[in-house]
Amino acid sequence: MRRCELRGRRFGLVVVALSLLASASEPASAQVRSGRLEVRMVDGESLADNALGLPSMRRVSVYLPPSYDSSPTRAYPVVYILHGIFDSDSAWTVPWATSPAGYATLQELMDRGVEAGVLKEMILVIPSSDKTCHYTNSPLKGNWEDFIRRDLVGFIDRQYRTLARASSRGIAGHSMGGHGALKLAMKYPETFSVVYGLSPSLLGWGGDVSTDNPEFLGLDTLDSLDDLSSAHFYVQALASVGQCFSPSPTEAPFLTDFPFEVRGGRVVRAMPGFHRWEEHMPLFMIDKHAENLERLKGIRFDTGFDDEFSHIPITTQAFSEALSARGIEHQFEMYNGDHRNRLWGRHGRIYTELLPFFSTLLETQPDAQGRRD
């Protein structure tokens, strides 16, 4: 399969041009047809009986497109969207302070795109998940991978008029969610056929997630959970993510095998934690799942040059190079931006890149003449 590595923005520029034309021709007071946002509670069987007693009942935001209520026989493709570390579903559905009016939430972006004719109608599903687990199965925190691909997909297909097939189902996410989306797609192409990772985190080692980060020297001061609560963010993240990547229920008080340790005043790799983390990092999973990756209809991910989490530009580029070396078709772009500043608004990447990617590639329901939307 040929290599497809995207460095330009031709696809996104076409969508931007179309949306600008639509906006220019539309009076400022024009009424945009609105979809509907529902908030549901989903009981995740895969999360039950986790050792830390975290709740299995999860809040899920569901966006239904403008024609959903008026077209009772119509079924829709679905995109599952995963939030980032320490976020929740509301990161996508409640405006950020700096987001422009009318394009500040996922539902507003979809409404605008459908009205402008640059997006097909789709159902969007945004679960509120564990804050740090990177959508990974864990005996300590619950099986988040299974919750998304089995419990949640099953619930949505039962409750809503979906096109319940992989060719009409995609998955996306930002940061931790981008990691989870890429990992779920590469493991379950029978469930998801299209994937987009916005600035996906922890694809591999590098930058601030490596022995070069001096903040990890704080590991040497940890003796109790009280020490952890006052530790640097990076040390806290190692413990919290580690409870999913390298859980050790008997290793009190942190319940994880850390991937790093301090020895002789230096941060060094710690075994078996370091290798256990690699088992969950997509960069080290490509060989095992190469055939699955080749089955996907679309793989895309990106990163800002100035992402403050410095491992993300390093590891996304390495991930692209590893896919290309195996002839796995994908699209990858590095752009001028940081971790969040180019996401929202009519020129933001969610509107110009992510949503059009799924609108183009996901199969829709044919009409009576066999034509698709």
C-alpha cells in the first residue's frame, strides 16, 4: 500500500474556502438549523468491579444532527470523540472562554458545517471517561478500552438510528483522546474504519516524556500519597497513567511499576515498568497490528510545532515514519500552533480538518435512488 504523508493543507483549505463563501453570502442574522445535544448516562459493564471503586455509570453527550427528529426513517454515521487528560465531555460541548461565538462548541461547528453544505449530517458521541487512563484496560481503574468499543458503541446503536457498521463509524480525540482513538482503531477495525488524532499524546518516548525531563527527579521524594499530591504534574501523571499502563495492585502506595526511577542523581529507565508502558504505546504496536491498520479507510493525525508537551511533535513524526516504513497509508501534518490554540472557531482544525475528514470518508445511507448524501 502506498505511503501517504500529508504535509500541506489542500484538503483543509478547500473546506475553509467553502465555509468562508457560505458565511460571506449568509446575513449575520440568518438562522442556522440546529441539531440537538442530549446527555445520557451509560452503565459500563466493562468498568464494573474495578479495584479503586470508580463509578461505572458514565455521562455521555450525544449530538443529533438537524434532520434527526424530522426524518424518522433515516440512519446516520457516527463519530466517537474522546477527550484529553483531566478533561471531560464538556471540553467539547461547553464554550472555551476564547472561542468565537457560533463556532465555540462541537455542536455549533456541526450545525454551521451542515448549514453551509460542507459537512454531512452525522451523530457525534462524546463520553466522559477516566481523567488519565488513555482509554486503556486496567484492573485498577476499569476496562476503558472495552467500555468505548463495546459498551458505548452497543448502547448508541441500540438507542439511536445509527448505521451500525464499521464503514459508517469513526473515532477521534485530542491529546489523551487522540492516543485512545488511534489505539482503538488499530486494534478494532471491525468496529471503527476512520480515525483522527489531534495532537495525540504518549505515542512513544521522547521530549518531556523521557529520562531527559528533570521534573522526574521528583520521583526520588515519593514515600506516600501525600507526597504525590504535592508533586509536579509530570510525576503525578506517571503514577496515574501508570495505574493503567503498568498497574501493580500490590505495589503500595502508588499501585504501579514506574517507568523511570532516580539513581545516582539521574533519571533512568526502571524495569519492568518501562517495557510495560511500551506495550500500550501505539508506536510500539504497529508491527503487531499492521494488518488491522491496512484495513482502515482513513488514518490521520497532526501536531503543532510548538506543542508545550514536547514529546507530541517528536512521537507523532516518529509514528508517521514508522507507518510509512511499513507502507501503511495515512495523513500526517505538522502545523504552526501549540496544544490547543488552533482547535476552535471557523478556521480551527476541528472545523476545517477533523469533521470534514469523517464527513468525506464515512459511508452514509443511500436514498431511494441509491444515491448517498
